Amino acid sequence: MFWALLAMICWGLGPIFAKLGLVKSDPFSALLARTLGVFVVLVLWGAATAGLGNLKTFDARTWALLIAEGLAASVIGHFAYFKALQAGKVSSVAPIVASYPVLALLLAALLLGEKITLMRGIGAGLIVLGVFLVQRF
């Protein structure tokens, strides 16, 4: 539970930092600065914990899939997110972006053969309803 709460706090603070950082920056430069900062921290963390050695064990497919995830989520997704934050209100943009689990649920069913249970379907519906209510009111 600690890690889930920590993630929630960090992901709640993230849009605020991004919106403030975009005041004097364009989305590309902001994304580049963010990525460079993350890269430096990850390299230092990996060096301190010997985690960098694990990269040697990845096969070509693993590299390709993880790079594709990074391009989709970190590059294109965050660029679009930064553009949206720059143009709109955090209170409007964040709920839409945070509804990504609905798409992940549908794609997991279509591409990975995962089952959408009744409760998962209801949960996805509640996410959509929540985004609608936040946007509307």
C-alpha cells in the first residue's frame, strides 16, 4: 500500500510541476529536459544498485518491446500530454489522461486475450463516467 500511495502522490504532483514548467518552455524542450533528468537519475540509481548489469540479459525482442513502450508512452504520449497541459487546465487534462486504464483493458482483451470480467467492465465504465463528470461539472 505504501508504494501505491507514493505513486499516487507523485503522479498527482507531476501535472502541477509540468504545468508550471511549461509556462516558460515549449513542450518539446520540456519533454527533453524531463527525459534527461530521468535518464541521469536512472543511470546513477542503476550504478548504485548494480541494476545496469541486468540490461545485458535482454534479448532483441525485449529491447524492441521496451523501446516501443518508451516511444509510445514517454515520447509521443508525454509530448501530447505536455501540449494538452500547456493549452488547457490541469483539472481537465489530468482526468482524461488518467483514463488510460480503459484503453489498456480493451487492448489487453483484444491483443493479449485477457478476459474482461463484469467487475472490470463496471470499473472501466466508472472511470469513463468519472472523467465525464469531472469535465462536465
